[in-house]
Amino acid sequence: MPESSLSFGYDNLLLAVGDFLGFRRDVTAYSADEISQCDRAIDAGYRRFLNPPAVLDHMTGRMSAHQWSFLHLTGTQATAAADYDYDLPANYGFPEGPVAFAEGEGFGALIQRNEAQIRAYRQNITSTGRPIYFAVRAKVMAAADGVGQRFELLLHPTPGGEYNLVYPYHVVVDSVKDMSYPYGGAQHTETIRQACLAAAEEAEDEEGIHNKRFLECLTASISADRRQGSANFGYNGDHSDRGGLGKYERTAGVTVYGLEP
């Protein structure tokens, strides 16, 4: 399905910001410096949209910063025998819930541990089997790589074969210029446009007309996003292999492979 004709892509934002800054209407005639000015405003405005200021939540009566539903993605990972560390996607920001087995595999969610605990488990238990524990670890950054921070998924016990895992995570978003279209879709087009124009205003030390308009549009965008995300209650794992215990329940004396859960 083609992109909605109401969506504002990078070229549209470039024209909107350039027009505000008084540049020519033909973006192909922009100088490198003019494009650079526009790009700074677009990036600053998009960051403003992605990390909105706190607004009044009419449901709770409190000021709170909204978390966009479209930044919550679900990744998948197929394990392989004898492999226990797996690179997470380049856009992985941080976990939004437990790692779990895919639907139909008949197992519950994995138990989260920190990296040190996983390393200790691996020293004591070297056998393979179905993963029970997981941890997320930041990878060492090398200047020669030319990339930002990356993360990896650690599993224990070491998988004895192929298992299909799913994991919810918060996405790290690229610049609009690198994506063609911003996250959020057509329904947030005007909010994103006003955020970029507000950033251009600030760069020019002008009166905040567009910032006021951005805050008005932001309220409507948040309301629409809450309606869209209200049906998502998170992962409903199959805990049948855990004796009916809930995620946070504990039973004294229970061990798995000789280890305390």
C-alpha cells in the first residue's frame, strides 16, 4: 500500500522550513548551507515531537510526558544450537517487556537476570536446552566501527536447537532525512510540521507562534495515539509450564537446573 498522500516526508518538511526561513520555493536550488540550516531545524523539531514536553493528562489530572505507541516494536529472534548471544536490532533502544517464546511454542516468558548472573549461571551449568533466563547487555563500542551503541541478548541455558523468541522494545529513531517518512504516520503530520517550524523559530530568535501551534497539535496527537494504543495490553505469556505461578510470584525451594529462579 502506498504512503498516504497526507503524510509529510523529508522533502515536504524541507520545503516548509525553507519557506519559513525565506529561502527559494525550489528546494533543488538550495545551497548546501541552506539545506544544513533546514536539516538542523527538522532534526530538532522531530526530536521535540518524539520526546514531547509534559502535558496535562485529563484522565489523571497530572502533568506527564507521553510515550508514543508507534515507538514500541516487537522483535523476533530464532535461536541456533550452541549459540547463546544474539545481536539485537540496530534500532533497539531498551526493553519494554519480557522475552518470550513465540505463540504456539508452548512455553512461558523467560526470566530476566543481569549480565553478571547469566555469566555465573554459565560457569555452573554448561548443558544445553530450552532457554530460561535472559539479559540485555550493551556491546563494547569501537571508534573504528563508525556506529552508535548496540545491544545483545544473552540466553541461558545455551539453546539446544531452534526456538523462536519475541521481545518488545523501544525503538531508536533515525533522522527523517534517512527514513524518507517520519514515524507516526499521516495522523501526526501537522504536529511534526509545527515542531520543525518551532525549532526554526528558536534558531531565528523569533516569537513562538509555531511553538504554540505545536503544543495545540500535540494535544490532539496524544489523544489520537492513546486511542490507538489502548487495545495493546502487552504480551500475554503462556505460563503453563511454571505450575500456575504468576510472573512475580515466588515459591521457596524451587530451583531450575540447580539454580534459584
